[in-house]
Amino acid sequence: MSEIKKFMRNSADKKIAGVCSGVAEYLNIDPTIVRILFLIALICGSLGLWIYLIIWICAPEK
């Protein structure tokens, strides 16, 4: 039986709130890629900031 994946912020590998490292762990990719994507989204508009803040508020900490 496989284990159910649950998204959580990663407090062990965080720069600000652990959102990017939590997303990277959930998607099984490098956290640097997620951080760069959030930075690009922030530069292109405020969507990256809003997504980051919503995940920060809603996601439980690991």
C-alpha cells in the first residue's frame, strides 16, 4: 500500500517560510527551481507574491 502524499511547508530547508522547499519536496524536484519560478512570477507581476502568501498561511509546517 502506498503512502498518501501530503503537502507541508518544510521548516528544515527554509529561506523565508519553507514554502518553496515544501512545494519542491511535494513535486520531488530541486528547491532552487521552485525558488527561481516564484522569483520570476514575482518580477512579472504580483501573482508570485500572492501565491506564496496564500500557501504560507494555509499550509501546515512540517
